[in-house]
Amino acid sequence: MSDRKLPRLLQTPAVLLLLVWMLIPLGMTLYFSFIRYVLNNLRRPEWTTPSLSNWRGFGNYEFVLNSKDFLLAIQNSLLIVCSILFLTVILGVLIAVLINKAFAGQGIVRVLLISPFFVMPAVNAVLWINMILDPVLGLQGIAVGSINDLLDALRAAPLVGGFFSLWPELEPISFRATQTSAYAVIIMVTWQWTPFAVLIFMTSLQSEDQQQKEAAVLDGAGTWSQFRFLTLPHLARPIAIVVMIQAIFHLSLYAEIEIVSRGNGNKNLPYLIGEFANNNIGAASATGIFAVILANIVAIFLLRMIGKSLME
Amino acid sequence: MGRIVLKNVTKSFGDTQVIPPLDLTIEDGEFTVFVGPSGCGKSTLLRMIAGLEDLTSGYIEIDGNDATQVPPSERGLAMVFQSYALYPHMSVRKNIGFPLRMAKMDQAEIDQKVETAAQSLNLMDYLDRKPADLSGGQRQRVAIGRAIVREPAAFLFDEPLSNLDAALRVGMRLEIGELHERLKTTMIYVTHDQVEAMTMANKIVVLQAGVIEQVGSPLELYHKPRNKFVAGFIGSPKMNLIEGAEAAKHNAHTIGVRPEHIEVSTTGGQWEGKVGVAEHLGSDTFIHVHGIDGCDPMTVRAAGDVAVKHGDTVFLTPQAQNIHKFDQKGLRIE
């Protein structure tokens, strides 16, 4: 046992530092979540300093649970994360397989494909919501407008006019609206994070055993069977990694939500925390604890699903 | 059935021609070994037969049908790769059954065929393991099993034993030999190891730089090598090639004597030299003799244990009937 003591001793400072780094914020959040603590209250100035005498028990949690935005925030967090994961993994696999074959201009195409990943999240959101998704001035507005103009012209034309007058006028979608702002966030984050998936899948594809493929060819496997029985299982591990990393990142999305709709109809947990933290630190801390719980539930599910492929 | 005929086959990668026009016939049921040094084109040739490489020109016939444009999966050939190329995420059972599954055979029939193959290869206890949990020899057997279940017209082996350790290699060599005896299917086997070639083949094809140097039975190649290259390549230890005055006495540019066809004496003989390294194997002694004109060192294989040591003077006498003569171009003179 004694030969284990020294290594443990040497590890201690690092471990302690990490523990302190994690435990102090968590402890303070827990503490704030059980007291009344606001930044500004003229009638009850004693609430503006954190103190045990302002103990509220589970009051903050109750307040958060009863607030109308809480359920929406949880739903939205899950909707956004799951949709982005689903889309990036599928698009990532397809693009990676597509550009894995040698072709002219491969280098340039790869750089272009990776580049969205280097755009800052806030910039990404501004670009998408104003330049692309805007129903009037954005690409979407222009496209819908031109199609409508074309339809108008066709309606006026002889012979075919009758047929086209049956067609409805197209309505551009307003992505800042309550019902659609979550989709705008999903679209722009998918655009930004697909390259990450492509990058990881591509490196993995390059390490695929070519003799296995040749063996499969001789065994009578077509392109689809090779993909299904060799490439996909080979990609199981990188897919697990992509899902895990992205789940961690996208649970805490903030900039995109702020820029698209300022949380109007589209809040996730971090955004809700931000809103509470404008004044009510106690409620924000309680929401934070809920976020920790949600993240842990997601993590347990992910580890269950993914752990197997990582351990192999 | 599995008669394979190559006619005027060539292969070029870009501007480099790796296989100049080549003709070869492999009869049904034959165990043919392609042997040659690294980079001689033997693997390329095998991959061309399998359909994994396109032919630059010429054509391949399998059982009388032109197979040049037939996709690999329809040629009815099964291949065993050097790296085994097992599917890592599938169990042994699924690995062996994969070609049948691709052929859309029904599950009951697949199970039955897999079991039969596994039984004949002693793999019954490992059917539900993954390839990663198997030893090298077991993996090789799985790869062979995957080839057997297809009941192919011919088996292609691409250096299947070179990843195994020496002891296992001897065992697998025998197993593959047995398999051929049992199935009587055409087998084409690529190796750079002339011992494998000599022990397994009905017919050896010696290749150098994409050119067939000689085709024949192992003993034909041993007794009547067509040229200096084959003479040096077949047989272990290598044949001693002697040039200069000694060769001129036999009206040849070069003469060759195998180490086992030289008599050693400490008292007198045709050539005199000093012992360098003597390798005592128990059954044989390989003696490297220095100081003989035209061939330095000369290797001698003496039966049993010969008591010579470094620095001793020995006399060597070649067996006259076992001297091979070659002309200026290295071709055999009868």
C-alpha cells in the first residue's frame, strides 16, 4: 500500500483544486437557492444581502416550478438539443462519406465545409436571422418574393394562367415569431456544428480498413451493405463522441436564443436562469439546480446508450 | 470447377508497367503458389484474378467464361487476406455467415452451413466471440471459414500466414494442405516464403518484376531451375552460384551447387577454404566457408553434427551430377 501513497499525495493538489473549483460554485448555488436573495427590492432591503435569516426552504423551487416559462424551457432545451444532434449526426455522416472519396478540389471543399465552425455563435445568429431567414430582406424573403412574382406572371399568361391561378400565394415564415424561433435556432446551430461532426467522422473514415471493404466486396456486399454493415458500425464510436460533446454544448445555448427572439416563446434553461438573474438570484439558483439535474439525467441516458460503444 | 486462364494480362499503375504481358493456366483442383520477392507483382496478380484490380489489357477466363468484366462478387472466388479482414463488430458466427447473408440465403440454412464450417475448422467454441477476442490462428481460421461457406470455384490466399508466429505457421500450413485434400478445390496461394511454396504447392509460379520466371512442380523447380533467379530463390539455404575459372571448367558462365550437394572433408577435396560461421542445428550443420574462388562465402549443408569450428581449414567437393550450369544470360544449360 505504501507505494501508492506517494502518487496519491502528488495528485492531491490537482484533485483538491478541481474539487474546490466545482464544489464552491455548486455549494453557493445550492445555498442561494434556499434563501430569499434579490438584487433590488425597495420594500424588503434585507433580501438584497444573502443571509441564512432569509431562509426560504423550497420556496424558490416552488416558485420556479410554478412559473409559466419553466416547463417550456425544459421542453425547449430538449427539443433543441435532440433536433440538433439528430440533424448534425445524419448530415455529418452523409457529408463525410460523400467527401471521403478523392476528387478534384477536395482540399478547398474541405476547408469550406469546416469554416462555419469558426464563426462566433452570436455572429452566426445575426447572419442567419437577418441575412438568410428574414421574411422580407433575408434570402428567404427574396426567394419567396421572387417565386410569388413568377407565379403572378404565370397567372397572367395565356393558356397556363388558369392552372397557375389555382396555386396559392406563398407566405414567408417569420422565424422571430413565438412558434418558429426554436426552429431558427436549430437551423443555425446545425449549420454551425455539422462541420464538427463531418471533421470527426472524416478522420474516422480515413482509418477504415480497406481490406475489410475488399473482403466485403468479394462476399457480395453492395455499396449500401458495405455502408450498413461496415462503415456505420465503424462510425459508432465517433458518433458517440459527437453526440456527447454536442449534448454538453447545446444544453447551454444562449447567444442564438437571445439574438433570434430575446427568449420570446423560445427559452431554454440557461436563458431562463439569465432572466431570473436580472433580479431574483434565489430563483435563478433554483433553476440552476434544475439544470444540473436535467444535465445529469441526459448524461445518464447518454452514457447508457453510448457507453457500450465507447467501452468496446 | 475452377479452371482459371490468364491471357496476355498486363497491369500498369500510371506509366509504370508492373506486369508485362503474362499467360498462365491454373487447372481445376490445383494448388498453385505464386512465389517471389516483395514487389514482384504476385499480390497484384492475385487481386486481378479476384477482380479487386482492373486489368490494363488482356483477359481472364474462369471455367471457360470470360470473367474480365465480371464484378468480383460474381466470379465465385473467395479470398483470404493477410490481415484476415474480419468484420470487427460481428461475432465469429456472423462473420462466417456474412457472404451467405449477402446472398439472401434464409437464416436456418445460413446457421446450418456456418455450423458445418465451424466444426471442420474447430471453431465451435468461439462462434459467439468477436474477432478481437481470438488469437491470430483462430482469426485466420475464421477467415478461411468465411471463404469455405461460399463453396467457391477457387480460393485465393494472399500471404495468409505471414502475420502468424513460426510455430503456428507450420500448423496452419498443414491445415490448409488438409483442406485442399478434402475439398479438392482450386487454390491460389501467394507467398514470399519459398518453404511454404515447396511444401504446399502442386504447381509453383516463380515471379520476378511481374515476369513469370518458371512454372512447375516443386521438385521440377528444385532439380531443374530454368535460370539463376529460380535456382537462387528455391531451396534453403540458397544455392551457391560460382563464377569465373571454376565455371569455365564446366563450359558455363556460372555454375550452381546446392549446399546439400557438397561433401565436406578435413583431409582433402576439390576446393579448400576456411570455416566462418558454423550453424549447428543438430540434424544438420550449415557451414559458411570463406576463401573459395568465385563464391564467397560458400554455404555447405552437412548431415548430422560435423565437428568444425571457426577458422578450421576444410575441403569441399561438389557432387558432379548435381552441378547446375548457366550461360551468360543466366539461363540453364543442359
